[in-house]
Amino acid sequence: MAFAGHTNNHALGADEYGSEKYGVDGGKYTTEHIDDAGNANAAKLTRSRDAPPLVRDLSPEDRERLEANLRRKIDFRLLPMIILIYLMNYLDRNNIAAARLAGLEKELKLTSVQYSVSFPSTALDMERAGSSYFILPDFPRTTKWLTEEERQLAVWRLEEDIGEDDWVGSKQQTFLHGAKLAFTDIKMWILMLMLFCIVASGSVTNFFPTVVATLGYSNIISLLLTAPPYILAVITALTNAWHADRTGERYFHITLPLYFAVVAFILAATTTSTAPRYVAMMLMVPGVYTGYVVALAWISNTLPRPPAKRAAALAAINAVSNTSSIYASYMYPESDGPRYVMAMGVNCATAVIAILSATTLRFILVRLNKKLDRGEVVEGAINVGEGVPGEASKHGFRFRV
């Protein structure tokens, strides 16, 4: 990574582990001058492949044991709070949809559109989000509840995975710097379109009890019938995510479930028979959410470094993708039942656009990987030296496709 002028101890994180001999993760550093986009005096940080002190001295058995403890420790901190926030986020919106079947819309004397655009209370969400600030970690090197040995190992594992240290310097870690890198990267815009369309297709879940009620059963039976599609979605999402992680493949794990969603939306819009409609409903939720979780991981895989860029991209993509709920609220008036042709048509179209976006991104990443295979400098679609560091390509980094 290029730095102007002389590198100082703070930028290198020399005092991170109490020694100036090692850099931010304990690895040794040297500074050499290179020509970087015409700046002949720019300095490039070159890192040797030495592990940090506390990791280097570990035996393979000790490292395996420490890594298992580290993963368990992080999981116990991360997963409960993340699951709680996610549940609180969806609890209100699903309750609003279920309350419609119980007659809340008529009791409040609201029209179908007025009810659809009502906003549930977010007090619980804000409370959980506030408490998460003190529990969820930021970067491994700044996580206080990890031991020094665990911090060094966590940083080193990230570097082994990507080929270069996550930390660049305080200036390069600012959100504005990361946002500038993210917004000038075409891959972020493609990912944003893809995620927006996937979330837009999934807007049917916000009104799923209303859609299921068109089968003609009682309110209680209708609410019970909303459960199996979600149970199936849990199974398919976990299996798909596990397989995507094992194989390292992303594209087909995202697009194949979306093809099922497309079929489901078409089926729901073209028939009024009970059995085919419920089959469509069984496929809608898994079809959208099965690939969605892998799509979120593809963001980090495609925009890996620096962390500020990755964070800015994740924030922007998630913020924009959820704006689909604004227009989706108008697509499910009761008068459009039972087929909800407009809603199903829009959901089908956005799912197709998501597939096309993923296909476009895959072509770009395959082309970039071929350049890395030939040892060429990757430029144009990414930010050379910051989005995908040259050091990473030397150590085998490739984009996940």
C-alpha cells in the first residue's frame, strides 16, 4: 500500500505488540520506493511472510487448539447479538402482516394502502442496536476481550486468507476514504443492483400472511400455513451457505435459488388452484433467501480490502437494497388478490435482473482472475493497490466466482 513521505511507527502499528521490530500483526516490514501512477517518490509497504511472534512459536497442534478456541469465543460474542437484532428487525414487520388477518386494518378504519405503508415501532430495534455497540467487535486488533495471542492469531489468519494485512493506517481506515474507494468501483454498483433486486423480490415476505390467506382457509390455518415455507428456507439456506463455503463458489449458489423464485412468482400469478399456489408459496421464500445469504458474503469476497472500503460498500448496499420496501408497500392491496399479478410480476422481474447482475459480475471477476493468473496488474474495474493489493495476488488471492 502506498504512503506519501516517510512511514512512521504509528502507521506501521509498531507499538501494537510492544516492539518496533514487527508491524501491525508482528510481521517484519521494509520500505522501498516505487513508481506508483507517476509518483516516483511514493513509498510502498512491503511485507515479509513472517508470522507474528506469538503465532510463529506455536506448534501445529497448539495453533489448531487456539484457533478452535478463538472461533468459539468470537461466535459466542457475535451470533447471539446478531440473531437477536435480526429477530427484532423482522418481528415487528411480520406481526403487522399477521395482524391484518386478525382484523387490525378494519379496526383502525384504514384503507388497504394506508395499512400497507404503516410503520411499526422501532424502539426495540434501537435498544438492541445501542447495546450491540458495546458487545460486537470492530477489528481483531482493537478487540479488547481477546488476549494478545488471540489478537495476533486473528489478524494473521485474515492475512493468510487474503495475502495482505487488513490494516493500512489511520488515514486509510476512515469511512470517507473507504466510501470514495467503494463508490469508484463498478463492482460495488453491480452488487448494489443485485442485492436491491433480491430484497425487492423478497418483499413478498412482508405480506406473506395476506398472500397465504388467498387460499381461502381460516385465519388460524392461514397463519399455520405460513410456517412451512420458512422452515424449508432455513434448511435450504443453511445447506446452500455451507456448500458455498466448502466449495468457494458463489455465482450458482446465488442464481440457482432465484430461478426457483422466478418459477414460483409466475405460478402464483397465473393460477388460482389451491395446490399449485401453495407450491408456489413454498418456493417463494426459499427461492429468495437461500441465495441472499450467499450474496451478502459475495460483497466481502469481491471488495475485500481495505476494511474501510468493505465497510462502506456493505453499508451502502444494505441501505439501498432495503429501500425497495417503500414501493413494495403499495403492491399488495387486498383488491389485487388472489393472484397479485402486479406484485408477482415485479418480483419476477427483479429476480431476473438479480440473475443478470450476478452474471455480469461473474464475467468481470473471471476476467480479473485471468489477469492475476498471468501476473498482470489488475486495473480498471478495481482500485489498484487499495481494493485488491498486489501483494495478495502474489500469494494466490483470487476473486470468488
